[in-house]
Amino acid sequence: MGEKLTIAVQKSGRLQEDSLQILKECGISIDNGKDQLKANASNFPLEVLYLRNSDIPQYVQDGVADIAIVGENVIIEKQKELEVLQKLGFSKCRLAMALPKDVEYTGLEYFNGKKLATSYPNSLQQFLDANNLDCEIHVISGSVEIAPNIGLADGICDLVSSGSTLFKNGLVEVEEVLVSEACLVANKNISNLKSAILERLLFRMRSVLAAKNNKYILLNAPNDKVEDIIKVLPGMKSPTVLPLAQEGWSSIHSVINENDFWGVIDQLKLNGAEGILIIPIQKMVL
């Protein structure tokens, strides 16, 4: 058996599903049975450990796992010495401060002298210190949102995605402490052999992520509009321009970023583009 890279992922929940999905999209097949604590990839030198989310940073720092997929919020809260290699674009959320909806919020100074319940005391304390606020923090391991209703705290600091849990408990978000998404992190002292495997994995992940963030575009344009359209579509290096069977027309092929998509489409139409087709990209090997 050769050297293997060990990756820790959350043992259950949406983050685990998304973590295994990106590995699958990287062409890595995991021999994953129900309730396993670890599993091996059948076609890549990778072993997967299924761990409690809050424990993952410690396992990576200690070298039990070489790398991990974990939320930024957990990395910040646990304050471990880890190297963040790549943000992965899923499991996005934010750590936010919330108050009962009938409270008249006047700004950050409102929190001076107040009691706040949270499962993220380190992250909250950093925010309070940065804003010169003096609050009493009550650490709660779960169901933080009920604290104001039972008189334990004046407000809370908790993870928010849709905000529906806050709404159900009569709370409203008033301040954002930090934003978070899943990241690939690594132990800073992995061996040279494992570093080489990690580079292969990173290359695949970045190819998958680049494909998710970009679309392949094909369009037709009159030849006298080609130069104007190329200015809108710079492409990866430059667009591909091919003559059509219909004289005086060309087909232009390029790649556009998802974030710029609708703005680019509007500009293309204004510059005479017709028959615009958008195609998903499976992988981008840059």
C-alpha cells in the first residue's frame, strides 16, 4: 500500500453531502457504507474520516487528518493553526447577532452591558473587542435562539442561513459578525509525499470550481459587429471566431463568468449578437 492522504469531513448533514459530492465531481470514488467512521477511495490515494464538525480542526492540527472540509466559522471559532487552501463555494452562512423583534435597536452601542447567548464565544468576543463593546456572554451548546424567550439573555449570536429559525422564535437579525462557507484546510506539516497527492486533489477541485463559476457561450453575429462583441467577450485568452455558411456572418465561442452573466448578455444583444446559446461546463483544466 502506498502513501495516502487523509481527509476529514462532517459525519452527517448537508456539509457531508456537499463534501462527498465535490470529491465525486473530482472523479474520486468513495467506498462508503452506512455509519462508517472511515472509508477509502477506490481510485485515488485518499482516506476519508467521518468526524464531528466541531472536532475536525483539532484532528487536523494534531495530524490525525491531513486535510479537511469544514466551515470557516468553525475554523475561526476553534482558533487552530490550519492552512486554508481553497474556499469551496457551498454551505454558505453567516454568524449574526439577533434581538427580539419588539426591541428598538439603535446600533452597536445597544449591546453594551447586555447578555448574549451563543455557541461561538470566541468569534463573538473578537467582534465585541473590535467594536469596543462590553457584553456578558452565555455559552450554550444548542438551541441558542430560545435564550431571550426564557430570560437567559437579551439577544443571541448564532449561525443564520435563511433566517427562518430566527423568525419562528420572534427574533430579528441586527448585525453580521462574519460570513462563512466550506473550505479545504490542511495541517501545516504534512509530508512531501502527501503534499504531492494534495496538489493533485487541489488541481481537480479548482477545475471543478472553475467550471461551476463559468459558462460556455456560442452566438452568431454579423461580421461588422465581431470586433465590438469581442470587446465584451474577452474569453479565457480570446474568443474563437468561425465563419458561418451564411456569407457575412460568424459564430463566436467563449467563456463567461457566472457573476457577470446577465450584464454580458445584455451587452451582447446591444452589439448585434443573435442565436445566443449557453452551455454548462463540466470541468475547466486551466
